[in-house]
Amino acid sequence: MVVLRRSVASLVTALLMLILPVVIAPRTGLAILLAQSIGEQMADASDFLTEGLHHRSLLRFNDALNSFERALSIYQAIQSASRVPDRTRQIARRGEADTLRERGRLLIELDDYEAGLADYNQSLAIYRELENKAYEATTLNSLGVDQYTQRKYTQARESFEQSLEIHRQIPNNPIYQQASLLNNIALTYQAEEDYNNASITYERSLEIYESCLPLPKCEEGIGNVFSNIASFYNETGNHDSAIFIYQRLFPIASSTLQFDILYSLSTIFYNQGTDALEALEEDSEEYYLQALVYFQESLASIRKEVSNRDKRVDEALALNSIGILLNHLDETELSIIFLKQTVNVYESIRADNRDLSEDLQESYFTKFDDAYRLLAELLLKHDRILEAQHVLDLLKEQELNNYLRGVRSSDSAREGTELVLAETIIVSAHNTLIDQIIANGKRLSELEAKPTLTDAESNELVGLQAEQRQILQDFNAFKDSEIVRTQVALLSPQERSQTIPIEQLPALQDNLSEIPQGAVLLYPFILDNSLELIVTSPYSPPVRHTVNVSHLEINDAVQAFRYALEEPTRDALTPAQTLYNWLIAPIEADLKAARVNTIIYAPDRSLRYIPLAALHDGEQWLAERYRINHITAASLTDLNTPPRSTPSLLAGALTEGPLTVSVGDNQYRFNLLEHVDDEVNHIAELFPGSTPLLDTDFNRTRIERDANCHSILHLATHAKFLIGQPEDSFILFSDQERWTLQDFKEGLLNLTRVDLVVLSACETGVDNTFGNGEEILGFGYLMQTAGARASMASLWAVDDGGTQILMTEFYDGLVRGNLGKAEALQQAQMALIRLGEERDRGGLELANAIGLDPNDLSHPHYWAPFILIGNGL
């Protein structure tokens, strides 16, 4: 209500400024009213700036940006208003600079470096204009910190050095500020492995800090420098010196620094354990156990303050590290519990960020990809298949999030991973110990900070110290405690089968059974040395099969298969059979037992670059036996809802070419698509009232206006979906207009009435280099979020004549045959496979007209590139 009242007052003030005569005397009642209104506006702006900082601390990044925008607009409006006193104008000017600095920090923090740097530079220009050297120096230091975080070490050092020079010019400036900047400069040298300059600069920083003792800032600064020197020793291989410094520094360190110290000590012992293990030394477990002690204590230290983003990320980091270490110690049940907590913390952070603007989502999760994968692997190892499948769904959402820099959490993701009863009891016991450590440590700190103690306080201190030692012993022996061992025993397969909730399974099975003739859900999961296949059918619990093949062998086979598929003269049978033996042969019995005709496929990593339909069992292609549609993740896909209405078509084609398209620093050359006009005209004939959009009619405006009036959107045009670059991925229209994936993220297109989006020209689906296939997931996901039930795109460049035949057969089955999307695609694929044998008249005539040998079309180069993503009905 306060904000609303002030906003109204601001509006009244703005109107008064427009209508008041310039000749009003400064002491009239209206002038006083004007001064009061400006005062309220200044208070508003200050409130919005404070509010923005608060939102940022709570991970509400979009809210923070909105608050900063509102503060800026008010500060700028005050400066541009007439009859504002110079002093007030100056205060507003500085408020504008402060807000620009904070917004710049947030933008850089969210990976929009150029926009953030622009805000910083504007802020610095204002401080220089106001001759406010202290704020200029502070802002340069803040910029340097952000540049350091972005690994722009040279630029960071330049900012720190400029700040240092200004501090030296300010009379009576606290000298510890120079020491702090020298410490920062040393960090940039260390990051660039210039260890000589790093060592010299650390020493200069220490000398200044020691000269200003016993000031608290100097004591704290010495602690920071020593922590960095310990890190320096650790980095250069002098682990014993690093451990010595960390252990001496810990009692006097701040709470934030204590986490860094504990985590650094953990990492040192963990790495020593790994080195000992690789060298087959017997003391590897001792190192690991020591690392576990420090990892747990680091978790306890961070739980004292988890309200802001950095602390929550650190909490997940500590939980993840404990989970990994427990796995090394063969405590896999306990490892699962801590990895589940890791995933849940990160899913909660992503849920908090779900409304963040598209360009500004920081990818917090990249380094935790391994946490999801390890958790799924351990769950599978213990035959907890449904839980593993749920984690793989979460992983796919995270991969989308990393690629698109901001994906809304599904309901399933917001719930995270569920802990069973025994796991909940273990977590509760662990948290109780952490709470005891925190409460005990808080009172200890209060007593230890007092210069003198009463007798009662002295006795309390002794008791608390003894209690703290006992709690730490219990904490560090936690994994071997009676409560843990008792509950872990209840996680045996026999006990767990009666305790694990499987509420999700009936709903998933119902979805599969409602697909005509049924479907199975296939999740392959690539591990370092094996391939896990998870199969969920409508009539039985999920099952898993392990294939002894390494991820390197899988990648090689995928590369070989893609090479064979990209040219119709190459042998595709050999690699198709290899991959069939890994992906399908192990689950043959499950497929037969389920008596289904559809495989709903959620591929992992490099498997996203090949079509499952083109695998071969030695006698026939998989497309001849099963309908196949891909999904991004089961949690994101509506599997069983039928089409909305009688099919209607909006189809267009790019008839220009050859073309060279510039995107960023890259140029892409596209050939003329010779047959797309015939393709679109043939398809349009199947849909009464359809008008193909060709030449200049094939433009963004027309498609955006008319797309949601049809159930099918068919675009015969070039497209590029690039690895790691959604903002540069595009779909091309006439006159080189284009959509980018970023446009779709911004809600450019409403497809809520659309059942299918088809991109039928070559080079859609992926770029010509391999990653993890997130760009394929990204395309399918963005079509879904725009409202479309399903989408189709090709995995490699296809002759557009062959595409014309495939698409004609596909739409003929969809419209005349009244088939579902997945079945129509299967029938079109089989038509091309058998065209030379069965002499299908329509396809044969079209092949002859285009100049293609019908027998050549049986090669999967022509019929297998298109994958259906989403709802296959």
C-alpha cells in the first residue's frame, strides 16, 4: 500500500510539473508541495534500490531487475524535472550511479557481461562527473570482482589497479583498502599462474595489513590474505604448508571464510586420497575419512546462513561433495541421500529463478550435471528404477535449462527427489547434529569474544567446549552411528520394495496404455563404462538392463552411424546393427511381452544425434516394427491427449537461394531448395482451403499472424540449431528475416491451437558438430512451451527431393489415412523403404519426376532423418 500511495503521489507531481507556471515563487504553497513530492520520489527511488538488493539476496532476479529499473526511472525523472534544487539533482544523480552499479553487478553475475559492463561504465562516468573519487574507486573494485568471477583476469587486474591508484590519491583514506586491492591483484596473478608476481603482491598486501593492526579490518584482511596464500600453496603442490595455514587461520576467520577454509581442507585431503588410490597406496581411505570430516563441518558452517544464493549454492556444493566421497567409501545408500539433497537444493534454486528474463539466467547447474548422473547411476545399481527415471527427467530439464538459460520447472521438478522414510530419518538425525553444532558454536563465540568472564560464564564456557568436542565426534562418526546403520538396513531391496512410494507409476502407465495399442517408454542412460536401459511398460514395473559398452565406444558408433547416414551411397547397415545390439536387442523380450507398437524414446547425450528408427536387426529396420516418437522428458510431455480438431494447414517455403546469412561472427551459406515449392503445393492439395505461402508471402509477419489459426504449421526452409548458442540458432524466412530460439523464449509465437510444427528443409535439428544434443531438446521444448503438441525436424542435411516424397507420404497418411502423427511418419518411412519393391504409384511417379531412383530411397539417408518430438497421436 505504501508503494501504491507513493506512486500516485509521483504521478500527481509529474502532472503538476507540466501545468505549473514557471513564474511560481519558490516559497508558495505549490512550491512546498512540489518539494515534498520530490522528497517522496527520492524516498521511493531509495526504497526501490534497497528492494532490488533484497530481491537479489533472495534469488528473485527478475524482481531485482524490475526494482532497479523503477529506481533508475525515478532518479532520472527528478534530474530532468524543472525547478529542482541543484543539491537534490546531485543526490538523484548519485542515486542513478548507485543503481547502475548494482544493476551492472547483477547483469554480469547473470552472464550478460556486455550489458553489465555498460552499466558499470555509465556509473563510473557519473561518479567522475560528481568528482566522487571514493565511490569511483569502490565501483572499480566491484567491477574487478565481477570480472574476476567471469575469468576475465587481465581486465579485473586493470580495474583493481585503477581503484588502487585512486585510493592512494584520497587524503586520510584507510590504508587497509590499499591492502585489500593488492590482495585482489595477487589473486588475478595467481589465476593466470603468474606465481612470482602473485607471491610478491601477497607479501605487499600483508605488510600493509600488519602496519595497521590491531584494527579489526586489518585482522580480517590478514585472514583473507593468509587464506589466499594457503590456496596458493595448495595450487603449487605444497599441501602441508596449505593445511598448516588453514588450520591456524580457522579460529579467527569469519563465518564465510570458515566455509572456504573447511571446503579447501576437504578438497586437499580428497585429492590426496584419490592420488593415493591411483598409486595403490593403503592410506587412501584415511585421507577420504579426513576429507569427510571437513566436508561435513563445511556443511554445518554454511547452514548458519542459507538465505542468499551464494550460500545455497555452497550448501549444494557441500552436499554433493559428501555424496561423492561416501560413494568412494562404498557407502552408496548414504551417498544417495546426500545426492538427493543436492538435487533438491538446486531444483529449488531453479524454481526460484523460473521468471527470470531469458538472457539473464546464470547457469548454476553445469558443474552439478555429474551429481544427477551419479545419483541416477547409484539408484539403478540398487534397482531403484522408478526413482532413477525421475532423476533422469530432472537431468533432462537441467540440460534444457543450461542450454536455454532459463527453463520453467515442471511440477515434478519443483517437488525434487523424494526421500523414503529411512532416508528421512537419517537426514533428520544429521540435521539435528548440525543444529547442535550451530547453537553450541554461537554461544561459544559469544563467550570467547568477551574480554572478561564471570565465574558462571567461565564454567559455561568449559562445559560448552566439552559439549562441542563431543558433538563434533558424533558428527564425524555419523556414518557409522547406530541410527544410520539401522536405517540403512531398511534400505535393502526387500525392505525398500515395501516402503518406496510409487504413486507416479500408475499415472505413467495409464498414459502409456491409453496410446492406441500401447507404448513403452525407453530411457537409455550413458555411463562411463556401461549403458543402462530403463523400460517402462503399461502393465509391469520398470525394468533395467545393463549393456557393457563404454561411452567412448558409444560415441564412436554414433559418429560412424551419422557418417553413414549423411550420404545415400554409404553402408548404414553395419553401424545400424551395432547400435541395435546395444539399444534394442537387450530389451527385445520386454517389447514382445508388452505387445506394444510404439516406443517413446528419451535419448541421452550423443544418442540424440541418431534416429532410433534407423537401427537394424539384421532383417529389417526398427521403423518397420515400431512407431517412434522422441520426448524431451516424460515430466514435460503430454503423451496421450488426442489431436484437438480436424487437421488444417499453414504451409510456406523459402524459394530464395543460394543465400549467405550472417549471424554474429559467423556466416552460413545455404543452397537453393529446388523442390520446396512443389513440396508445399502437393501438401496443400491435401487440405481444402489451404494457401501455400511462397516467395515474399513467406514472411515472419504472415506466419506469426496466422499460425495459431491452424493445427499444422509446415515450414520448408533452412534452419540452424547451434550447440550452446540458442540466441544464434534460427529459422529463415524470405528477405533473410528469421526467428531465433530466443524469440520463442520471449513468447513470440502462440501455438496453443497447433498440434504439429514441421521443419522440412535440410540442416534443421542440429548443427554439423556434436555436443550433448541439448539443441535438439531445446527445439522440441520451445515448440512445446509455445503450445504445440509435437514438432518434427531433421537430424542431417537431406536432399529436398527425397524430403518432398517423404512429406507427401506423411501428410497423405495423416489426412487421408486418418493416422496419428507417429503412425503417419512410420507409414511414410516404410513407403520409401519399400518404394522400389512395391512400386507405389504416387511415390514412384514423384520420384521419377524429381529424377531419383526409387530403389535409392530405401537408404535411411532419405527416410530416417526426421524425428517426431512430443505427443505422437
